[in-house]
Amino acid sequence: MRILIVNPNTTQSMTEKAAAAARAVAAPGTEIIAATSRMGPVSIEGHYDGAIATPGLLAELEERRAEGYDAAVIACFDDTGLEAARCLLDVPVLGLCESAVATAGFLASRFTVVTTLSRSRVLIEDRLRLYGMADRCKVRASDIPVLELEQASPGAMGRLRAEIEQALDQDGAEAIVLGCAGMADLARGLQERYGVPVVDGVAAAVKQAEGLVALGLRTSKRGSYATPLPKPFLGPMQRFGRETAGAR
């Protein structure tokens, strides 16, 4: 089984962190292929960054088809471009937010997502409503810029821990979901520190992808994830026209 992990931002170190988290939980015989978008923002923090990042994500998914993969994981907690990617492909495509909150829902009746910047809170809350988890989950922001996580500064870790502690004390959280791919390497240590389940979306998505592939399930092409209609795209977006973007 081959699972493609695509980082929709352009920071290679974040790709490597996500790939390491994926390989740590992958079953024997599962190959993790890691890819970094080659166009777009260096980090995704809110709606604007996500919109600009989506073409690079789709291009990477398309170009990697020649290598072959059985499922894809979008390594961004905003689930950047998730619906578009499911239209593009017929293999399972998983986003970190959807995978993480589904996993947390198996483990706890109430849980809290701790993310980076405040501007991402409403975006994630919208995702929770879409996934049917809004009544069970709160969202907190630690006000850590994504790239600061890459530096592993003591100040960033202090702010993250403070939000987790408030989630446990004030939200009644029974589990914590880490709301950024850049936190993928922190889950095990935080779980040991606080004694509650701490869910990393990368690991959750990889295990769910393995399950879907093992079950022989693929993305439905009836309705909202149907193959894009044939039509030309103009200007710099020409490459995304149906001639190159159809499901195979």
C-alpha cells in the first residue's frame, strides 16, 4: 500500500515532520510518500492562505499519479482543498481535521482542538459543523504562528501547554486534538504529560487511509465529488482544465 502525504504549504521541514509522524504509525507494508507543494504560501493561516495554496496542492496530487498511490492525506489541519482533491481523485483523500475529530470522537464525549492563530478558529469551527462535531468540541488558539512551531521555541511550547491546561480545566475536555500539522511530533509527549488522549491528525489520517484501502473503498463519483466537467481553463490556470484534471 502506498499513501501520499502532501503538504499544501511550501515549507519542506513541515513536510518532513508530517512524514515522520506518518511513518511512525504506518503498518508494515505501507509506504509513505511525502510531497511538498511547489507554489503557494510558506504556511497556511486562514482562508486567504488556503485559497492560494489549493492550486499547488492539486498540481502535486496530479503530478504524483504517475508514481501511483492508493490514498492521499492533505497535511494541513484546515483541510485545505479537501473537497477539490476528492473531485480530482477517486482514491480516498483524507484531511487532518476530519480524521482527527473522528478519532477523538471514538475516545471521548467532549474534546478540544488547540490550534495556532486566532484567525483559524472560525475556519475550524465551520469544519466541525460540517463534520457533525460542533456540539462535542471546542476550539482554542494558542496564538503561535505556524513557522514558530518549526523553531520549537520554549515560548511557543508554553503557550500551547497553557491552552491545553485551560481546555482540561474550563472546557471539560476529555481529550485534546492538535490543530496543526506542525504539532505532529508533540502528541506522544503531551499525552504522557496530561494523561488524556492527544490526537495528531497526521497519524489519525494515515490509519484511516489504511483502513479504507484495505476495505477496497474509493471516493464516490456520484454527486458532490463527481469528476470535474470538461471545460477549458484560461491563463495561469490552464493546466487545471479537465484535460489534465479528470479522475483516473
